[in-house]
Amino acid sequence: MSEWTSPGGPSPQAGPPPQSDWTTPPSGWGAPPPGWDRPYAATAPRPGIIPLRPLGVGELLDGAFTAMRRYPRATLGLSAMVAAVQQLLGLVVDLATNNIATPDSTGLSGVGTVSGVFVYIVNAALGAVLVGMLAIVIGDAVIGRTVALGDVWRRVRPLLLPLLGAAFLTSVLPVFGLVALIIGGVILWVALSFTTPALVLERLTVRQALRRSWRLAMPAFWRVLGVRLLAMLIAAVVSAILSLPGVIAAISSVTGNLSTGNVQLSVGAEIAVRLSALVAATVTAPITAGVLALLYIDRRMRAEALDVALARAAETAAE
């Protein structure tokens, strides 16, 4: 067990959980008393990237950027590897379906539609694995412990199938909600926010992680929604800036009739676009994933006094 285990004790799962040297919260952990967090404002320990107390919005964002600065190999390195696979896959699909040199005048084709769905599914799976790995990095960074890339993979590998299942549900369910009703999609998007961090850090099954996410997110619905939207806005601005060279290269190489939409993009320009997108994704993925992981930790500190267990784990790690 670890300090990430929920107060009610570890959830049942198939097979023994991976070994961990993290401390365990006392059994029968109850709800914190009213106002328990206020005395920590000035004296909360900070062994890692955040102070161990409930966090403000600025501290959530600062923690994500601090993790990127202190652990660039684990954050940007992992993000770059996943982004490279995603962009390479997109380029291969574009070349295989002639979406570069011979654009379809209708904008859609049977092959293009199928390939687009395939790319979306694979990207969602890769994104879920990335968020899971970054959640481990952030979790260790909170208590000031550096984690090696090999150790991250060792801890995520037993959870690959649950991660893929969670990625499918958290990607598809909000889409269905949006098709049915925009409000339903937004509610699901917020309610399922913590599925991946809970699955990875608490070693839960997919069903348990979905339920855990709902119980943590819904009592603070508007805060979770606002913080996630703010993180996405910041990531979008950074992505637009970093993608600008590829956009310029694409515009300069476009041939064809722009008024009819029948344009052609050279392979070189497509590669430039993909490289710019790779750089943008490498930088922005740790921002959104880091904020999400820290928001999950913040919710548990507020609801379950997780900061006490984390402080003990930090003391153990320092010994």
C-alpha cells in the first residue's frame, strides 16, 4: 500500500499490488475537522514542487511548470516520445491515404474517415499512457523524490490494460454526452477528470477509478471545471506560438485554388507542420497533465487530509 491509498483502505484488485516504500495513512482515517487547512498557510512543509496543503489556482499552475523545470527528462522526455509516435502515425496515415498530394474534393472519403477514427483512438490510448506516467512523476515530485524513466515504465506497465480501458471510457463517454446534450458532456468531462491519476496512483481497477473520480470531482465541480479550462487555454496559447513556424511553412507551400478548397500541400511542408506540432505537444502535454495530477492531489488534501500522509512520506524519502 502507499500514501495514495484512499482512507477507507486499499481497493480489491486482481493480483498483488506493486511494492511501494510510501507510507500508509492510519486505518479508519476520518474527514478533517472544519478549518483544518488554515493553520498551514505559512508553515506547510514543501519537500517538493508544492506546499503540502490545499492549493490555490496559481500554485497548481506553478507546480506543473516547476515539475517541468526540475525534471525535464521525465516530463518533456516522456511527452516528446509520445508526441513523436503520434505525429509519425499521422504523417504515415496522410501519406497512405493521399491526403497530402491528392486532396479529396469533398473533404471526406471512406478510407479517410476510417483512418481518422483509427488515429483518434490510438492518440487517445497514447495520451492516457502519457498522463498515467506523468501522474507518477508528479506524485513523486510532490514529496521531493526523483523518479527515473525506467522506474516510471515499470510502475505503469502492469496498468496498461486498465489505462487503455479508462482512456476509451473517458474519451468516448463525454462525446456521447455532447451528442445527447452539451451539459451532459461537460458534466462527464469534469466527473471523469481524475480517472487516470486515481487508477495509477491508487492502483485501482477501471471501474473503481471511474467511481473514485466522480466522488472527488463532483463536490468541487466548478473549481475542477475552471482549473481544467484555464490549463487548456494556457496550453492552447503556448501550442499556437510553437506551431507558428509549421503554419508559415504550410501557407508558403500551398498550391491550388484556395477559393474552392482544392489545395495541395507538399510533403516537406507536411513534415514541417508535424515537427512544429511535435514541439508544441511536447511542451503542452506536461502542463495539462501536471495541473490535472496536482488538482487530484489538491482535492484529496482538502477532502482526506492527504497532506499529512505526504509529509510523512517525504520524511521517509529524506532519511
